Amino acid sequence: MAETKMAAKGLVNRPAEKQSLSAVVAKFRELGLLGFIIVLSLIVQLRNPSFLTLENMNDMITNTAILSILAVGMMLVIITRGIDLSIGATLALSGMIAALTVNAFPEVNPLIAILLGTAVGLVCGVVLGFLIAKMGILPIIATLGMMNVFRGLTFMASGGKWVSAHQMPVSFKAIATGSIFGINTLIVIAVVIYIVFYYFINHTRTGRQIYAVGSNPESAKISGIRNDRILWLVYSIMGGLSGLAGVLWVSKFASAQGDTAMGYELSVIAACVLGGVSIAGGSGKVSGVILGSILLGILNNALPLINVSPFWQTGIQGSIILIAVITNALVKRGVDRNNLMRRNI
């Protein structure tokens, strides 16, 4: 009888042990990613001592700022089980309209240009949100279709021409090259956005509802959450951030083109996946997205420094992303299995 009780006790404790292991892996996934970033940086530094110099680190973080701004918006979209393939086109359209405006009115305040570009992106996001939330069109179909629409509008607005550096006022180009308290403006903007969204996601009712919609849409609807409003909101936010990124992009590179940021949405999605955002929805952290963006920035910066062939660079980045996807899938499967076992006990 005692052995039976002990065996039963062992059977009960075994799932709990598995659960704690999966919980630890899930909880400290960002810590493991941080460790990988540190190890990778040290390896690259051994190959090229110029990698961890202050100048190179500043350039790398500055180049990653725009990516990280877009990644936090994409995180919200993916959490709701969606995807946005139009952000590159939205970025191009917003940046082009801002560039054309400052070209026509050189005396305009740079802040007005930022607000204009953000507003254009917001309108694009609102249209997308309406198609997905109200019309019921699948996100991948809606965003793929609107991606071509936004690209077409960009070429129509510019007449197929570029807006180059000499056509932009110095004040506009200074948006990306300027600094606040000695820190590049792009970095400051990215930090502010992450602080705002960290609070929004973790400490507001709407933030919790976004996770609820992604975790279980039916349960969220039964509990009184307006799923359509949440979807509309996240795509509108994504559009607004894409518009802001468009102005920053054009200011940084001093060039507005119809094919600006072509395919850039894949890099943004990759940063989210590397940061532990689950494509299945309902899971993702701001801290993870930051680390995912930094890792992608390090790869883009470090691989050329150590003379890795461009062909190998793509393969290495793809392999790391694939490993991240597999890790996320295994962790999620383990957590789900342990939750099921706990309910059955």
C-alpha cells in the first residue's frame, strides 16, 4: 500500500518536474538569447578587433533602430495570429510623401514631416485593419494585396522619379543624423517607443486583451472582448510605426525611391521570430524583440567584417532563424503538454 502511494506520488511529481523545466526554458528564453549574442560578439571580436569599438557599435545600433521600431509593431500583429507583408510598401509611401513635401516646402519644420509620414502610415494601417477585422479577409491576403497598392501609389506620387539628397533640406536630413544628449536621434526614438509599448502591453487592459485574442480568439470573444477592435487597433499601430519608420529611413539615407525597403518586412518578421514571438500567436515579449533586432543587426554588421561571403551570410542568417523557430516550437509544445497533464491530474 505504501509503495502504491509512493508510486502514485512519483507519478504526480514527475509532470510537475517537467512543467518546471519547460517553464524555466520559456521564462529565461531571452536570457539564453542574450548569452548567444554575447558569445557571438566575442567570437567576432577575436576575428576582427574593430567590431566592439565604440564607433562600430554606435553605427550598428543606429542601423538597427528602424528595424527595432517596426519589430515592436509586428510583434503585436503576430501575437494576434496575423502577419503584415505591407510594411515595406507603407514605409516607402510614407517616406516618399514626406520627401516630396520637404522638397516642395524646404522651410517646413522636420516635426511636421514626421507627423505627416506617421499619419500616412496610420491611414494605410487603418485601411488594412478594416479589411481584416471588418471584412474578414485573411491577413496574408489583405496585406499582400495592399502591399502592391501602396507600391503603386508610391510610384504615382513620385512620377517614377527619385528624391535625392540635394532635394532635401538639411533640417530634414538632420532628423537621423542629429543627437539628443549625445545619443543619435534614431536610438532615442526607438528607446522611447519601446518604453511606451512595454507599458502598453504589460500594464494596460488593452495590452492584455491583445494577448487574449491571440491565445484563444473564441474564448476572448466569449469573455466580452471585441476581437475586431483589437485587430483593427494592432494593424493601425503597425501602419503608424511604418509611417514613422518611412520618414526616418528617408532622412537617414537621404533618398526616397519607389522600391525603398523592398522585402524589408521579412527582416522585421525574422527579428520577431528570433526574439521568441510565436507565429502561432499569443506569445511574445518586448525584451525578446529588442534582443532579436540586436542579433539581426549584429549578423548584418559582423559577417562582412569577418569576410564571410555574401552567399554564406544569407545561409547563416537563415539557419539561425530556423533554429529559433524550432526552439520556439519545442518550448511551446512542451509548455502545452505540461499544462494538459496538469489539468488531467
